Amino acid sequence: MVDSPGMVFRMTEYDVEHMHVVHDGPPQAPPLLLIHGSGASGGSWSPMVPALAGHHHVIRVDLPGCGQSPPAPSYNVPDQAGRVAAVLDDLGVHPVTAVGHSSGGYVATALAEQRPDLVRSLALISSGPSPDALLPQPPLLRVLLAPPFGRLLWLMRSDAMIRSGITATAAGPVDIPDDLVAGVRGIKYRTFRAVLRRNTEYITERSVPERLSALDVPVLVIFGMADPRWNPSSAHQYDALPNMRVELLPGVGHLPLLEAPETTSKLLLGFAATGR
């Protein structure tokens, strides 16, 4: 259906893998795949979609157990990437520019590892490169991750608490889209904890820069210089890789999608067009 002048086309569907998929932009335009991070949903990208959909067929997925997608037997990063690959195969849309925010960057990387035929270029936003880059987490996140109080707090959370939890990883006040709040509300605490464990296992087994070094694909890395989750200087772990471009955003925390959507969109559009 026609959604607005900035969104030429929108369709929501469930594919054979039972993952919630939202399409924006002309279906014949170059495909841009957006993968959200832990404890989030495809609504994370809402502020950027109008700009991106003016040039691309934008495909947003809710990963298993997140947003409107049902839980899955496994939350291992390679397994999640395999489900995303099945979505792309089912849609007949490839190769894509795969974009991942935070741990969504791990799923995008694993997708490129498993199915290089599906990925023409890769963009990682706020994706910590290795476990040693992780900073002491904001107090609210530490409480959420500490049983048994974390589980109780998760069950009792209000929309206002969800917004506070998301904002805790930003460098300053930020507007949280309603569809992101709704998507987070659908995530079970067990799923949230399992996803975090599997993400840590993935980058502990091999760091993201090490994994990327084995891939022949252009990569854009975007990092906020005020990221409270990952040491911003860890972005330089990516510097030495071939076909690599690193962009550091001053005054931006862990959420460039929400804190600096215009700048982040411009970077993605330029990269998707040129691979540089």
C-alpha cells in the first residue's frame, strides 16, 4: 500500500521461516537488509526508513523471539543468520547490502560467512568487535541482567521503563519510536538472556575483525564516539582490514539509528551506492 510520499511501497508478511518482515520502498530498487540488535526489533530503524526507502527496497526483519517473530529453538548467531538467509531465498531478493545494529552486526557477519552469494556489502553499526571491548554497563542494564531481580523487573516493566532502558545506551535524550517499544514488549526475558549469551559466544570464538578478514566484501563500520556499551576506541580494531571504512560519530552513543538518523542514513546510502 502507499504509506506516504516518502514511502512508495509498504508490505508486511510472514515468510516460511515464520519471521516478521516489513518492506519499504520500490520493490525493484536495490535491496537493503536491516537487522536489529539484542532486545530490540525492526522498529529500531523507523527514523531512518523514509530516507533509505527513497532509494532502496528496504527489508526489515524481526529476529526470532523479537518483535512480532515467534521464539526459535536456537538463538546461536549462525542459526539466526541461517533463518535470515532462508527469508532472502524465499523472497528471491539478493544480493543485498546487509546492515546490522549492535549484535545485529554479528548476524549480518554470519550471513556473509555462510552465504556470500547473498551479501554484496556489509555495514556494522555499534557492533562491538570482541569481548574485551565491552565497557561496564549502565546501571539499569546491569539490574536487568542480574537474576532474580532482572526477571521480576522485566515482567513489571512499563512503556516508560522500556524507553528508559533503551535511552540508557544513548549519549543523551532521544525519541524512542512507538513501534520499537511495542516490539521490545513482545520479547520474553528467557529469549533476551539467551540471545546475549549466544552473541558473547560468537565473538569469543572469533572476533568480528578476524571473521571479516576472511570475507571478500566491502565493509562500513559506524561507531558513536560516546558509546557507553563498547569502548569507542575499539572501532580501530577494524581499521587494518581490506575493503574497510570506519566512521566515528562525535557526541553519539550506542544508538546512531535514533540519535543521528540523518547522518547514519547518508553514510549508508553512500556506501550502498559505491561500496566505499
